[in-house]
Amino acid sequence: MKNIKNMDDFNEFVKKIQKENFYREPIAWGFCRSEKGRVEANRTLSASFAVVNYKENNGSAAVILWALNEYATKKSQTLDVGGSELVFTLNEKVLDKIIKVFEFLIDETGGEKHRNLQNLLIMKEVIEASSEFEDDPNHEFRVAFMFADELAKSVEVAYLKLYLLSLNKVAIRSLNLNGIFALLPNLAWDEYSKPFELQWLRENEIWLKMNGIYPKISSVDKFPRYLSHVIPADNVRILDDAKVRMGASLGAGTTIMPGASYVNFNSGTTGGAMVEGRISSSVIVGEGTDIGGGASILGVLSGTNGNPISIGKRCLLGANSVTGIPLGDDCIVDGGIAILEGTKVFISEKERANLAKVNADFKFDREIYKGLELAGLNGLHFRQNSQNGQITASLSKRAIKLNEDLH
Amino acid sequence: MKNIKNMDDFNEFVKKIQKENFYREPIAWGFCRSEKGRVEANRTLSASFAVVNYKENNGSAAVILWALNEYATKKSQTLDVGGSELVFTLNEKVLDKIIKVFEFLIDETGGEKHRNLQNLLIMKEVIEASSEFEDDPNHEFRVAFMFADELAKSVEVAYLKLYLLSLNKVAIRSLNLNGIFALLPNLAWDEYSKPFELQWLRENEIWLKMNGIYPKISSVDKFPRYLSHVIPADNVRILDDAKVRMGASLGAGTTIMPGASYVNFNSGTTGGAMVEGRISSSVIVGEGTDIGGGASILGVLSGTNGNPISIGKRCLLGANSVTGIPLGDDCIVDGGIAILEGTKVFISEKERANLAKVNADFKFDREIYKGLELAGLNGLHFRQNSQNGQITASLSKRAIKLNEDLH
Amino acid sequence: MKNIKNMDDFNEFVKKIQKENFYREPIAWGFCRSEKGRVEANRTLSASFAVVNYKENNGSAAVILWALNEYATKKSQTLDVGGSELVFTLNEKVLDKIIKVFEFLIDETGGEKHRNLQNLLIMKEVIEASSEFEDDPNHEFRVAFMFADELAKSVEVAYLKLYLLSLNKVAIRSLNLNGIFALLPNLAWDEYSKPFELQWLRENEIWLKMNGIYPKISSVDKFPRYLSHVIPADNVRILDDAKVRMGASLGAGTTIMPGASYVNFNSGTTGGAMVEGRISSSVIVGEGTDIGGGASILGVLSGTNGNPISIGKRCLLGANSVTGIPLGDDCIVDGGIAILEGTKVFISEKERANLAKVNADFKFDREIYKGLELAGLNGLHFRQNSQNGQITASLSKRAIKLNEDLH
């Protein structure tokens, strides 16, 4: 490597690297702090990323792969980028090698500029400080590359995928998350969101309890909480961090109330939404939709026969309603009723005509439909007749308004 | 100011002040610790009050206004009490000036006696200590006066209003809370209930995460939690602090279970109540009432067309029921059913006669009523006939018992 | 006492003790760290046990009683084991006396071996350290014996009972928990699960708030949280510690989701179960059962007329359903419906025949049954006809599968 003095030098160097065998274009990559086990010191418990690169900053990725390859070569090893992912521990030597390439940028680094370089410099600073004090051997700095969206093999890449979802860099349901439950260890998370192996707690229980310093365990789970890793948009509100799992995706303007709500990983909202109910894994909720208190939207693992549910825009799921089918825009499910795949729904002749206006492609040809047959239609208002118990659908006033606006 | 040696001197001094232009009788006032922004150092993020004065201790208020005016005059400014509120930062000089007036009381201060004076002395102590160490510049001590219950202009007065509600000093719905969402900044609250600007977290994310000290964010909200500011009565139980927002009001003997419950600001209970469901903003629940697991009471912003709901005494809202109308005393809504404004309810001739006994002013003149028409009646038992789906109302056994007791 | 050099000496010594008046065989016993009041210094607020002995290690119990008796005798007192329980404070002298007996085992102590001895040694270590520093006078080490399962008289024995339940050492509903609400003080628990008297917070409110160190109160309750005392099995997940009260019992493989779930004390699961709903006090849930989002199972204090509910194996309680009767195995309650003791349920002739196959002892002799009449039957699938509102029961597909497997 020749001395890199400016962007031209840098770009030339990158181009050279990108022709090498040890280079492969990553889909996503980032530096992370991996928390290691106390019982199993070689096991990664969790990983914190501050900067996540998704289809961007490939030049920096190239430089890092070059440095890793140099390091491997010195140890008579080869850097293998043939797998779907690569995770490499960053010691001071590797960090120095990488930072040297970026030295010409250090003066202009800060704020939103060169955040990967900021990350590099801070990792170096932490390593220098900790080598003096040896205060916490329970972590390592690493770099994680995802080259192909296959089954994650490392905790780091599993976290990288959860970050891609929670940072809204990829769409809900667009990543391969198979095997993630098997991969992530089940951990106790304390009052600072630090992970502990349950076995470590067992081994130290007497000492911790008799000293009065047994940690407050906030959760025992394979996943951390969204707010322990993600800084939401300024207009997002999450009134209880327990309610949103890491890997959830929240659109700007979304509010998660603390009553009966929950947003699982690989699910969420795509715009501003009021959430007082449950958004199960795989569920997508559209902008302007209101999930009422205690309303449940079923996930692929609970009652939908594997059909993931999308809820459209401006829908209202009433308090304590249950929705087991996908809905289009401007739909209403009245409070307290359940619309499942098999629920028989009556639609009067008049309402069939009304609904046809906002669902041009659907053939309303009879009185009774199963819930699943109505999947994805717009403007449905599901209600139960309080005098005879009949579940009906009619054109919702929300859709009527929109409909009239079009005239 | 002459030397104040006893209560007579003090009262005379206060009377003199109260004739001055810089005096105005406050509705409420108190000292607070204002937490300031780290990004915007002049912005108040939140305010903690330990002693809140509501239509009381006007003499002390007078002395404080006098001291503030003296301070302002020295700076060739005028103290303006013409607005609806006044918030003033307390530096050591102002504190000394105020404390000097109360010096004759210091010896008898402590416990429940002279709590405002205790507050003054402790603020002075903290300022003295921190001027030595400069350890936390992120706060200021302030005094906040609310002269008129208008739109709050400062975070301090907004908090003062929330305290008035949560300390049960004013009735739910009795304060002007307009504009409070626009006024309060949306913040990340950490494991110690300390507020952080989301922007500050963004600016420090890399450093915090790589050092392993990224805070556990417990919530992101404009409001703090009730239990971070309010010490409830000895017989109040709140099993999860996330469930009660600051500004809620809980009657002595109330229990808030952690399942699906929630109590929003400007809502709550007026006596002992069991709460396992949702009390939306503006809802008032009477003594002896049981809000079953997951039961929802709708708020003015969600399904009641702006009509705030009061629930009477000794009511039972069954598990997963939804109540969208006000109820009188001794009512029952069966588990799993929804009584909304438009729900048609059948009442038999016999039950109309029974209900008339406890609702003398209501004219039961037909079989079917809309939910809203029954608003506020006593002794209603709403149920759904499990063989034909019909929603009915009848006289509840609870009301029968009370009714018989009157014979 | 002669010098104990090996297990033979030890056993001989124990046999001798067991003939003494001061010995009584305990049902359960353990060492604990008792947190004492700050306002009432003699009051135990809570107690942490690291090792709980249930019908085991009676030899060790004997030695401890012997040491306590020696200590009492020296003070011209008598050790009274005639009551249902005994709680004794362990000072350094008593600890030394006990440890001396076990000295021959110290070398092989560690890991899972001799955990009571480990506990003794660590208590001694803590006492030695704290007598130097006097840093926290708010605790005492104690030993608690439960000789008979009667009304608990001490906070320590009340906690011992909660531990027995939460460590799955005794069956749910098998212990006498009468009076536990009256016995346990209502406390504020901070971000570290440390208990505070509400009165102490009141007395220190000004100082704490003005210094910016008012604790984050996580809950105000008589009970602590399960996860503050219990390390669950490796495959148990509890996504929010607020959701499980100390005294709950969770079978291996149980997952408690954070939406609308809750598990009260003296209730829980006996095997792997998915819990997204409420398990009220006294409710027992069988292995393989799925409690859907927001589903409520009523407790003895809320709607079951004092009949505790057991739910069998492989049941499915749909989202937002309400179950007020016991269920056998392989039952389904559809989402959104309520089956209470008085709910009338229609069963067709064909389904009566089907259900009879898995409920040989039950006489299906008519069309309509009250919910309570169907209590405990297997294979019931409760649903509501969405066209006429009728609640029906039929043979569940889950039971059909099992039924066919038997052919």
C-alpha cells in the first residue's frame, strides 16, 4: 500500500483491492462491540452496532477486507470471503492498519461525517484505555460482513440483520431470518441491558444475593429490546421499552402505548401509526392506522395458517378486536369482535354495491363470505349486529369520505 | 426589608408585599429542579417538584416574588407578573435573599414543618456543593408560579399542572392541558428516569456503544412516569411503573396490575379501585370499581366522539370488555362484550321496571336503546345472550342488593 | 460438641441433636439476607434466599438449631421450636459456631457441592467486610425454618413459601398462603429491585429530588418480581420482568410474552407453554397449552365463585378470549369469546357423540349446557356462530387427531 493522501489515492487503492480474491461486495457490514460470555468466554452473547452500512461505503469495506487479509497472510492464513458472512475480531494492529488508510480524513471527521472512521477511532481509544486497566475482558470489537442473505451463522450477523430491520434499511419480511431462534442464546438482561448467561447467575447466585447485588433482571430472552440498540425518529414514542423487540421496524410518527401492545421482531409499521395492541411477527401495519387497545393481529405462527398479514393505511382495529386476515386501506374492525380466516361474514346487496366501488377487481356475487375471501379488500367495516349476533361487512365511513373526494 | 424575627414581622412584611405591583396571588407554585438539554442547553427537558403549593402558602410566594423583584430591579429589569405564569431561575444570591426572610423558622424546620423552607435550604446546599465540583451542569433550580390556568408556556408549569393532578390536589379534567403535547419535548428516559434528547443519543451513539455504556432507554415519550415523581398513598399498588403516566390521578386503595392495564394523564380513579384494564385520557373511575383484565374504557380521542367517560362506584367491567359510554353506579359489563355509543341494547319490560327503581329520572319507554341513550344510568348489567347474540341490559345484582337495603 | 472430622462424626452428632428438645424436623429452611426498613429499622422488608431446602438437608438444619440453642442458652434463653416457624438472626458468633461443624467439608465445597455451606461462608465474609466499612446497616442475615405450613408469621417465612412455589419445589395451590397480603409490607422497589418504605421516600423526597437522585421506582407492591429472586430454566423466556410476580411457578419451556400477559403468585404453568395472556392467582396451565394474546383466565377472586381453574394440556385459548371454567386436555376457546360459568353452550347431537368418545364419564344428554357443567372435559372447541351469535361446543381438531391416533 502506498501512502493515501486524498480521495483520488483512496479510490485508486479501493479499485485495486476490488479486483483481489479477498474482496467481495457486502450487502451489509459494520463494526460492533460483541459482549462475550462469562461462562463461555468464546461465545458472543450480543452485539452492539453504532453504524450499519447497507449497500453503501463499499470502499471502506474494501479497505477493511484488505487489512484483514494482510493480517491473515502474516499468520499464513487466507481470508475466506466465499461464505455468506465474515466476522473478524479487531485487535489494535488491525485497527491501526485500517486507520492508517483513512488518516487523510481524520481532520474533517465528526458529526455525520465519516461515521465508520469515528467508530474506528473510538474502538482504538477504548482498546488503549482498557489495555491499561484490564477492567472488562467481557467484550471484543469485531467487524461483520453479510455477503449473502442466507441463514445467519454468527450472532453478529444475526444482529446485523435485526439492525437492518429496526433501522428501516430493509423492508419487513425481506430478510432471511430462519434459524435465528436456534442461533441466539437465551440470556438474562439486567437493568443496564447487559446480557448474562443464566448459568453464570446460577454459579454466582449465593455471592450476589448475600452481598445484596443480585442484578435486577429485566427480561430473559434471546432478543434484546429495540430501545437498547435503536434511536428512533424524533416523533416516535415508545412508552415501555419491553413492548418492542429488537428487529421490529417502526415508521416515523408511530406511538407504542404501554397497555396491551407489543411489536415483535420482523414486524411493525411503515408510517405513523397509533399502536395500543399486538403486532405479531410478520405483520405489517400501514400509515395512519390505529391499532386499538388490546387489539390482536395474528402472526404466521398463531392462527393464520402461515399467511402473513398486512394491514393497509388509515385502518381502525377497535379495542380488543382480533384480526386474522389481511386488510386493505380504510378498513374498520369494530371493538371486541374477531375476524378470522374462517369467520363467515354477511354483506347485504346494498353494501356489496358500495364496496364494489372501492374494490373494482373483486366480484361480490353472494351474501356470505369467509374472512379469508375478503383478504386485502379496501373500505371494509366489520361489525356485529348487537341484536342477532351476525357479523357483517359494509363500506366504512372512512372509505366513503375518500370515495366522495374522488367524485 | 427590615429584620424578620417572628411570625408577626413576617405577616406584616407579606401584607406590604401583597400591595405591590410585582405581587399576584398564584393558583399554584413550587420550587423545582429543571433538567436542561445537553444539545440545547437552554431548554428544560423535565422538572422535579418535591413540594407543590396549591392555593396555599401565599405568604411564602409573596416573599419569593419580592426577592425576585429585588434581583430584577438591581439588573434594571422589572418582574412581570401579568402573564398566566412566571418561571425564574434561582441562583445563590436569590436563594440567600429568600432564606434570610425565613431565618427565624430554620430551627423548627424538619419533617412535615416548613417544607418549602427545607426545599430552599437543600437547593442552596446543592448549589454550594456543585459550585465546588462542577459535576453536573445539566440542571437549574427554578421557581414556577401559575397565576392563571391557561395554556402552559413553560415545561415547568406544564409539570406543575401534572403534579396537581397526580398529587390529587385538583380534580381530573379540571385543568387546562391544551397544547401540552406540543410543549413537552419527546425524550428518551434512561434506567434512572433521567431524560436525554434523542439528538444527544445520536451524537454520542458510537462512543456510548463502543464503551459499553449506552443507556438502557426505558421509554421514549413526552411524559415521564407517575412513579418517577409521585409517592402514592400507602395502600396504592402499581405493579409496573410503565403503566401509569405522569398526570394520572389515583385514589387511595387503587391497585394497578401489570397485565394489560394503563392509566393515561388526566384520568384515573377517585377512590380504591382494582385496575387490570385501560383508563384512557379523560376517563374517571369511581370508588370500589373493578376494571377487569384487558377491559378498555375509551377516551375522548378514541371512539367516544369527544364525550369523556365517567364510570360510577362499585362497577365491574368484565375481562376484555369495551366500554364506550359513561356508566352510573353498580353497573356490570360482562366479559368480552363491547358497549359503544351506537350499540343497540334490548331491555325487557320486566327489567325496565326493575331499572326504573334505581333510575327515577329516566323514562324507559321502549325495548331497544342505543348505548349513548343509557349513559350514566345506575345498576345496568350488560350481557350478550349466548344463544342468539342479543346484547341486553338488566338490573345488576349489585344494584339489587343496594336497592333491597333501602327497603 | 466433639471435633467433627468426617461424615461419620457428623452423622453421629446430628443423630444426637435430633433427640433434643430444641430439634424439630423442618418442612423447609434456608439462609436469607433480610432487607430492613430505613424508617422502621426492626422491620424486615424483603428476604433473598440463594439456597432453599425443602424436605432435604435435615442434618444441616439440626446443626444450625443446635448452634442457635447454644447461643440462646448462653443468654439464658431457650430455643422454642414449638411454633410453626422460627426465624433467627445470624451474627458472626453463631455463624462461626455452625461453620466449625462443617469445617471438614470446606475443601470440597464449590459449584453444586455443599451450597448451604457456601452460603454460610459468604455470609461470614460479608459480615467481616461490612464490620470494617459499616457501609450498609440495612440488612441482616437470618435463617428461617418452616416447621408447619400454617399462616406465615414472618416476612422471611412468607418469602420462603414464595420461593418454594417459584422454584417448583411444591405444587401450585399446595401451600397455605392465607394472610400473606396482610403480612407483607407495601413497598417501592427501585431500579435495582431494592425495597424502600414509602414513608422513607416521603421523608427524603426533597433531598433526593433536588439532588437529582430520586430513585426510579419500578413498582409499588407487596410482592417483588419473580426474576429478582429466581433464575429460570434455560429454555424459559420472560420478556418483561413486570409480568411475573414472585410466587408464580413456570414450567421449563414456558415463554411469557410482554403484550397483555401476567402470571400472579400461586399460579403458573406445569410444562412448556406459550403465555400471551393472563394467568390469575390459583390458575394452573398444562404443558403444551397456548394462552393467546390478551386471553384472560379468571382467578378465584374474579368471577369463578371461588372455583380455581386448571387448564389441561395442548389447549388453545384464542386471542382476547375469556375462560371462567376449568378445561381438560386439547380444548380450544376461539378468539374473542367468553366462556364463563353461566354461559349457555349448545352442542349438536353429532358433536355430543364425538365428544363422548374423549369424555367417557360424562353424560351428554341434552342440547344446552351451562359452562360450569362442562368443566374439565377434554377436546371441547368453543366457538361463536358468526351468523346467529350462538355459542357452541364441538370436538376440537386437536382432540380428533389424538383420538384417531388411538385407533
